[in-house]
Amino acid sequence: MNVQEKIQKIVDSIDGISYEFNDWTRANVKLDTKALPTCLYILPASGQFYFHNGIFRDFPNAMIAFLDKAEFDFEGNENEITVERMKKYAREFIVKLNASGMFQPIVEFIPYTVPYDILDVNLTGVVIDVQLKEIEGICIR
């Protein structure tokens, strides 16, 4: 199972949220018709391979967004409700990822950003930036 499939498996275990894996440009089109809220695993632009004892592990630098519909020309208090709800999904995702045994646990500081008006559809939420470190890799011999 590759990293994307592992992320999807974790997201699929969370009630009430759909999943999308794409780059920002294609996601911009897909999210016009996607069930919301959604978890968008943005196609990683970088990462590292870890190679030890004949095993390759993938350590992508991941951006994972938890997004929901926002009103056009929203008020701050209204938007904060959605952002906090998406933070709840992000926290649940991190807990489930840590419990999955598929990645090294994500601990301590987890940077996030709050996107506004970055896509054609009005979405807001939270985007976490993490390096995912596979526990099991691929044996190359």
C-alpha cells in the first residue's frame, strides 16, 4: 500500500468527511461537485526516501487540508465556526494516523494554515503541514 492509499484508509475511517487526492489545480475543479466537508491530500511536491537494510521508506512532505463550504463574503465569527469544526477533523485524523501503525507518530508541534478564497468554490478550513514517515517500506534486493 502506498502513502496515498494509507492516508485514504485513515480518512475513510472518519465519519462525515469525504476524501480527495489531487494537486491544487485539479482539486479546484473536483471540489465544485465533491461532497463536503472533505479531506484533500495535496499531491506532495517533495519528500525524502529513507533507505536502510535494503528497505525503502517514503517520507513525503504532506499538505492535508480539511475543508468545508464558506459563505461568500463571510463574517469572521461565522467563518471561525467552520475553521474550528475542520480543526476537529484534523485532530481526529492525527490521532487515527498515530494509532494506525502505518506511520511514525506525529507529535508536538503541527503547523497549520487557514485557507480563504484559494479555490473557485468558497471553502475554508485548516491545512496541516507534516512529514509522513512510513513504518513499513518496500524491500528492494
